[in-house]
Amino acid sequence: EPEVTQTPSHQVTQMGQEVILRCVPISNHLYFYWYRQILGQKVEFLVSFYNNEISEKSEIFDDQFSVERPDGSNFTLKIRSTKLEDSAMYFCASSSGEQYFGPGTRLTVT
Amino acid sequence: GQSLEQPSEVTAVEGAIVQINCTYQTSGFYGLSWYQQHDGGAPTFLSYNALDGLEETGRFSSFLSRSDSYGYLLLQELQMKDSASYFCAVRPLVTDKLIFGTGTRLQVFP
């Protein structure tokens, strides 16, 4: 069964550093998303991406964040100048109807 | 805005039936989805109600009543592996994103 994959599974970074989280969506899906989940809280929408551009973003997704689909398979989330409060699980999802989530990247900012 | 409220925790014993409620305040949405999330894992799609009524998928059923702004997930013949967090979610009209509920942690005891 096709699935969304994400790398790395865990990323530790120092405050102020840049990180890139990577995702490979399900191959025939056209809509891609990033969500985050702070420990013990609900999943929150960050951004959606369709036809090589952002279709919607939340208030969380400020200038610190960017997304890119550099080739036909990868979908990345870049966080510039990370802050302590960016520590969370980051989930990628893809959709051709229902959204299917990847296993997540646990980002720890120290 | 959109908000979806769920009980924070539900407990039950193996073999029992449990209902997890979701009450929402939203201006309009395509349908109500349910996701399961084990500790440290990704949200996994369980069920979707586009229309009012009951949808059955094996041991899991989901119900939606738009007139009551209410839905629920029914889990039958509970197993230990059903211990997880369960989230309801809606996709607001004219958007791709999912808005998740507050989540319910289900603990199944022997």
C-alpha cells in the first residue's frame, strides 16, 4: 500500500539554526500539506501546496517557514532561524481525496 | 472560526463498546473525518461522513448530524490495540486544510 514517507524521523538543532524536513508524498497525489503537533496538543495546519504553489497557509506559517517541491517526488519544509517553540512533531500529508499522513519528524530545538 | 471539542479521555475494557463524541462550531464544511493516533505515531484515517447518518467500517462506525453540530465515533469489540488518541476533523468549505478536534485519549483495559 502506498504511503507518505518523511526524513529524518528525529532532528535536533540549536536555536537559530535552519532545518529542512523532507517528505515523499504518495505518487499520484496532487495536494500536499504540512501540519505540526506540539507534544500533548492537537494537530495544527501549517500550509497546503498544489500545482507548485502555496494554496493556503495558517497564521503559524510566517516568514520563518517555506515549502518547496524541488523535484517530482520530494516536498520540503524549511524553517529558518529555529526557535525553542518550534519544537514539535511535523507531519507531511498528501491527498487525492482523504489526507494520508506520514510518520512525522520530531524536531527538538535546544 | 472553527472549533471542535472532544472529551479529553475515555476508558473502557476489552470487548466493550465506546463512543467518542465531537461537537463543533463551524460555518460550513465538506465532511467529518476521524483519525487514530498511537503515541509517537502519525494520524491514521479511519472514517469519513460527508452526509448525515451512520457510516460503518468493520468494528468502527461514525455518525454525523449537521443539524445538531455533532458527530461520534463508535468502537465495538474493543481490543487493547485500540488504545490511542482519536481526533475528529473537518475540511472547511473552500479550503483544503483539515481542522482537528481537541482529541480523545482512549485507554482500553483487560
